[in-house]
Amino acid sequence: MSYPDPNSRSQALYARARRSLPGGNTRTTVFMKPYPIYAARGEGCRIVDVDGVSRIDCINNFTSLIHGHAHPALVEAACRQAALGTCFGMPTESEIDLAELIVGRVAAVDQVRFTNSGTEAVMMALKAARAYTDRPRIAKCEGAYHGSYDYAEVSLDPTPEVWGANVPVSVAYAQGTPQGVLDDVLTLPFNDPDAAAGLLREHGSGLACVLVDPMPNRAGLVPADPAYLQMLREVTREIGALLVFDEVISFRLGYHGAQGLWNIAPDLTTFGKIIGGGFPVGAVGGGAEFMQVFDPSAGKPALPHGGTFSANPVTMRAGCAAMELLDEAAFARLDAIGEAVRTGIDAAFRRHGVPGRTTGLGSLLKVHFADQPVRDYRSAYGGAEEARRLALFHRGLLDRGVVAAGYGLMAFSTPMTDADVAAVIAAADGALSEVAKTV
């Protein structure tokens, strides 16, 4: 079945959804025109839609399903716990088990606090930094996505019309963002250590923390230069601010996360996605000195934190099972899959004479229709023409049996075989051949 099809069940479901959901939608990230494709079930690395069409899933719920769909070990862990109870007004041993697993893998993490999403994890990390330093402002990189907390989404998608000439400006992402929020966020250029260091030293006395993703998805999915992260580590210590790594996505890059690959020890780290085994999850981890702001054992903590479903045992048990499956061999296989697809798509760009390239690392890649090297948000910004080509490419993948994000992101999973990898590369080749006809 080709997309779009006005007679499809997805089209009918979307028409129905518009009556009870604004725009027929709950998640902006899954919205598509003229209608979204509705999922019915998942099987390993494939997703089957409500019309019975099976496609290779190369988005995996926006990087969260590192073991694909309905992995038997994860289903068994979740079902076993569900039969015992899904949530309680008490702690359970399951949260200790998952916390110990994370602490055992990440050298900079002594203690963990669980939340229900990556957005909430980032929010609590920023609040923890403020509570620890007693300072109001945060710094973050231009174009980097860190969830939906007001402060974290500042300068997420600034257009060239509002770019500062040399210094990025803090720009609202959502209409109605208070000016006070913008005033409390210092926006940094990504992968420019000299310019960022100057801004941090200039504003250092008021900064609680620097929030950074070592490979920010929305800012191009470009790995941070080691010198850039090292500068952040040194300058934050110099100015008395905390360094916060957002590893909600990048934790899937290796057994010890991105910070293990870069050998940088942040003060606080946020987690999410893969640590929940397919269930809603987030976490903040860090050194005991910084995590003590959450500690209620001596009375009201500096930062009270609850959450009705935080550390619910179904998520914790599924998360433990998912992480235990992610041994060094699994990461090596994921790295090989990612490298093969990136190499294959880059070769297809050259073969069809279409300007473009892939970025990424490990099991992640992003497709760019750009001539210039991509180093940061601005060099990744493609404007209307790139958006047109990405839309054609995305449609071409769908019609060839591959699901990716509309903005070019792919995330691979452990059930993928060599044949699946070859099919994804072939689908990208075919999609690029269609784009080539319009260049």
C-alpha cells in the first residue's frame, strides 16, 4: 500500500481522532500530513500498521526501543510484575535494582532519582542544580532539544532572522513563554569552545549549570568535539556551576553511555528512553554531593520531588531486563548496524548526485540534504528546500517499507539482521533516486 491512501483505515482513524483530539493528535512528533499512519502492533524490528502493512522500524519510538517491539524477555518481565501489582504508594525493590545497574555502569553516578519522562528528568536536574548552587540561570546550546520544560526548550528552533551575529540569542520556542524564562537562559554556540567559554566566564556568577547533550539530535546529530566537552568541564568548575549531561538519547551510544565514550565526568546526568524497557521513564543521576538536594531523610529536602508513577515497578522490571540485554556484544552489533547504514546512505547520495550526507554515531543517524559539513545547529539548518527533500525522502522510505522520522532521524534496534540492514539501505537508495529527479 502506498502512502497516502484516502481509503486506508489510518485515514479513517485520523478523521475520527480530529473530533476528540486537537488536530487529531496527542504527540506533535508523530503528526504527519495528510494523515499519520496508525500502528497496530510491533514484531521485533518491524511495525505493522492498521492496514496490515509491515515496515522495518528505524525510529523505534524516537530512540527508546533499543530491543525493538515485544521482545520476549521484556514482555515476560512486565507481565510478571503486572500480575503482582503495577504501582504502590510504597517503594519497591525493583527501583533499587535498576538504580544499582545504572550506578554500576556510569562512573559519575553515585545515586539515581527516577521520574516518568526525559522531560521531567531534565526539569529535575535543572532544579537540582539551582538548589545546590543557589543560582537562578542555566546555559544550554542553541538548537538542542531537552524536552518540554520552559527553560530547557529555549532557543530550540531559532530561524536565521533571529540569529545573533556572533552570540546566540535566547528565543522562545512556545508562544506565551515568559520573558523571565528567556532572561534566565544563556544560549551557547555548540562545538565552538572559545566563544562558549567566553560567554560562560562573562555570565558565570549567575549560572547554576550548563546543560549539554553530547550528540544533540535537533542540532544536527553531530557528536560534540572532545575539546568542547572538556572546555565545559573545566570552565563549569572554574565558575562554580554544575555540568549536566542530557543522555536521554545518547545513553544508547555505549555500555557506559556517551560520557564513557568521551571520558568526561559530568556532575549530573539525565536518562530516559532505553532504561525503561519500552515503558515511560526518566532519571536523574549524579555524585552523592549533588544528589543530596533530594534527600528527605533529615527533614524537608532542598528539592522535594514526588510523582505518582515514578519508579513504578513495571517500568523498573522491564528496564532492568532491557539493560541486562545490552551487554558489550549488543553495543558492538548496534555500532556495526549504524556504521553500515550510514556508509550505505552516504554512498547513495554520491551515486545519485544529490548533495547530502549522514551524521551520527553508534545506532543513530540523521540524513542531511546539505553541501556543507555539519557541526552545529546553524550548519544543519536547511530551510524550505531541505524540508522539501526530506519530505520526499521520508515518503520514499515509507513506500519501500521503512519507517524513519520525518526530519531524517533513524535509530536501530538489536533484532535487526543483515538482511534488514540491506533492505534499509536499498530503500534509502530508492528514495534518493526519487529526490534526484527533483534536484
